Amino acid sequence: MTIRAIEKVSVGQNGLGAFILQCKKMDIHYCDYSGSSRGMNAFIKSQLSNFAKAHPQIEFAVSPRPRKHPVLIGHYINGRTKSICVKNMDSLQVLKKAQLLRDASGEKNKRVNKPVTSISESVRGVWSPYHGNGMVV
Amino acid sequence: MKRIRIDRLLPSQLLATCPARSATACSNRISQAVRVSKLPAPTLQRLSQTQIRCQSTEALSPDAIYEEGESSEIPLETPPDEGPDYSKMPLPSPHPDRARLSAKLSALHARLSLPSKLSVEVLARTLVDSSADAHPRFNNATLAYSGAALLQYHASEWLITRYPRLPMSILFAAMKAYAGVPALYQVAHAWGVECAAAPGEEVDPGLLQYAHDRATVSMGKWGYVRSESKELQRYKWRRGTSSRVLYDDAFGEMVPGQKKVEHDALDVSGGRNTKDLLEDDIKHTAYANFVRALIGAVWLHSGRDAAKAFVKAHILSRQLNLSSLFEFKIPTRELARLCARENFEAPVARLLSETGRLSRTPVFVVGIYSGRDKLGEGFGPSLDSARISAAINALKAWYLYSPGDVNLPSDMLSEDAAPWKPVYVDIGEVIS
């Protein structure tokens, strides 16, 4: 046997094949009494049911948190969480924040300064000084 | 009070009991796990619970196939008079009726966009590992068995038709990279499946349930138990490629023998041996069995095409650089043998370009030619390493030939399939 195999594991690329929404759970905390969660309470009453119906892949947990500011917490597949305090926001702003949590990947925010990120190697290849005819100076 | 006897079930009920395979260890293990008399004491108590649940009709899962009339004909085995009050004992896994109430479970169902024919109760059953619930009607062992068969079939046909010249050892490694336990563990993790701390009745049905301290039944092992498996493990005998094709599982790994496990369980004394005895990784195996069981459930409830699409979307769409799997020992000799076999002219290495021969960092570019055709090209800091890397590149170019997208054998199973065009599969590796 001159050929031996090296064990590797294939790498999953989300969206290539199946797409899995990365936000798996959203905790929604509100307070019945304080004014800072007025918008959150309106969001829960009017918009949350439609939002939850549109996203069956997210598990929603609504629970009161008395004498605290309202919070949205997103739990992600990579194990991280993202929490947003939505105090004094109106219900539309809270909806915007919920959509932000839904669309997030759970990764830390990082600067993207390359137009393309890929794990497959370049089709064109790397420039080599040893190939081609060269240029006469 | 009555009790189902596994041995007397009809063949149509086999899916719900245990896979119809007598040659391997796994089916033996299942049927043995169900039989009480052969089990050690701690499992005995657990099994009596599961049997009791089988006795109560309310705990039957909706997909259990057997009917009340048939089971009433089966005679009683043990008088249930003495013993503890089983109705008060907790179930080993959550009640199937609780599946509808679990938010986690329906979220997982929607996240994977599973077909509506696959109910959440079945999804809940795929999440129960055989180490959590030993009863085959309530755990995922049977589904995992059929799912593993489907997954390995689709993965191997896809690999072979796409890369018809892959050597057998590379094919095994590629199969493992796509459909092996580590890959399936990553797949289940990417689906957002979490595991429960310990299995039990009170656990949310949307969590994966397995027991850390009990070994799972190694499901999805297709292959024969070798008679010399004990010596192979103990003395590290060599296994040839042909015998790995014939006897071993889809990844070229030996199916551990039942006898070996029992034997070692008796004479284990040192800490070194106990490591071999345990299941490699209970957690990873449980996650992998869940993925296999889900594939089996998709196949069972929504058919062949849906299962194939599911495998393609979730498993075969993963990325693997096949050229990174190769490791050559003597590539130049193998290339020469290949050229002789294919009636090419003998390969000749020619220096194409060089720089800094007398410096500290020379670079040589070497091409390998057969007649006027350049087979491969490589570079290196010395003439010899450049020649070797050129030979490796030429061999990889040969072995990784791909005809592109061709028809798969499973495409022919659909009714409106175009006539079969034979695919090209190479005769095999050059030197084995």
C-alpha cells in the first residue's frame, strides 16, 4: 500500500444545500409596571404573535422580569448569546431589534474588508515568478 | 397485564423491534439488551421499567405498528403479582404525548424544514438514544439503522460516480469524512441540537437524550464480525484492503466482535485496557445516531426521494478537499507503474525552471513528462523534492479525475428516469 489516507472531516457551509437559521431561541423579558417596557408590552400584545408565526424555527420564551428594563436575548447555534436592552423603545423599534437578533449569526462582530471570503482555493492560482516568459527590462 | 415477546413478532413488525440482520453484532446486541436474563443488575431494573411501559397502553407511540388483538394472543411470560409498583416508576424517556407541547422540538422541525408527514412525535423518538431507553419501540436504534444504510448508500454512490478513480483507502476516508461519526456530530451540532444532562421522563423531548455512563448500541455498522477480530485488535494484525472491502463497515473499520467485548469485560484489570473497552465516544455516537435516525425517519414517512434530497442537502453539500487526503510513500515508482499499466511512455522528470541553485533558498520547478505530454508539475527546494512533488501532482491528477455531474444509480429508481447511461468506474489503484 503506497497510498495512505489522512482522516479529515468535511466542513459544513450553511446555505450551500440547506440553510439553517442561526438564531435558535429568543428570550423576551418585560415588566408589567415600569414605563420603560411600555413599547415592549405593546410589541408582545400586537406584533409578537405574527413574528413568531413567521419564524417557526425560533423558540420564543416570554417571561416577566419585574422592576427591570425589558430585554431581548437571542441564543445562537454556535452557543453564544446576544442581548439587547430595549428600554423606552416603541414597539416598532423593538421589532427592528428582534429582526436584528434573528438575522445575526451569533458570531462576534468583526470587520469585513475583503469582498469575498472562501475556503476553496483560488481558481486562477497564485502568481509564480518561475512560470511564463518573463519581461525583459 | 401482558407482555410482548420480541421473538414472536411478525416480520412486518420488524422495523419497530429490531433490524433483520443476524450476521452482525448489533442486532444481537439489541435483542440481547431486550432480554432481561442476560443483563447485569443495574440495567435489569431499568429494563423492567421499559417493559412495564410497554404493558400500559397509554404510553404507546403513535407509530407503533402492532395491534392490540395480536398482542392479546401472546401468552404471559411472568406473573406481575410480586415486585414494586411499576406504575409509579418514572419512564426512561419522555412520554410521546409530550412531543406536541415542546417548543424546542417544533422549532427543530421547522429549522430543518422537515416534511409535515414526519410528525414531531417521530422527531422526538429520533432524539432518544438506545442508551437512554433500551426499548426498541421508543428509541432511535431501528431508525438509525435504516438511516445509516441510506446515508452510506447515497454517499458511496455519489463519491464513486463523481470520482471513479479514487483508491479504496481514500474512498474509505472520504466516506468517513462525509458520513462518519465526527462529521455527523458536526451536522447535528450545526442543527442546534442540544443534549439533556441525563435522560428521563421529565426531560424536554426536544433535547437529545443519551446516558453518559452506559454504552450505546453501535448502530449503523454494516459489516461482518471477523472471527479473528480479537487478535486483530490485540496484536494489531494487518488488514488488507480487499478484506476491508469484504468484511468491514463502510469506512473500512473493523466491526468489533460481540465476543471480544464480553471477554474483555471479564479480564479488564489495568486502566490501559478499559479505554479500549468503552465505546469510543458516547456523546459523538449519540449525536451521529440521531442524524442517521432522522434520515431513516424522513425515508420512512416521506419516501425515497425526500430522503435522498435530505442527504444531499445536509451531508453531501459539505465541503471536503479530497486531494488533501492523499499520503504517498513512493510516488515516483507508483507513477511509473501507472504509466506502464496505461501503456503511456515511461515518465521522465525535466527541470523547467530554477533559481538560486547556489543560494540558501533555491527553488526548482520540475515537470514530469510522458512522451510529449506533461503529466504534472511541482516545485521544491531541491531537485529530488521537486520531482517527488511533481509525481504526487501527476498521481493526484489521475486519481481525482471527475467526469462532472453524472447520473447516479439511485436516479434510476424514479419512474420517469431517462435510460441508464453506464458510468465509468476505474479498475482500481495502481499498486495495492
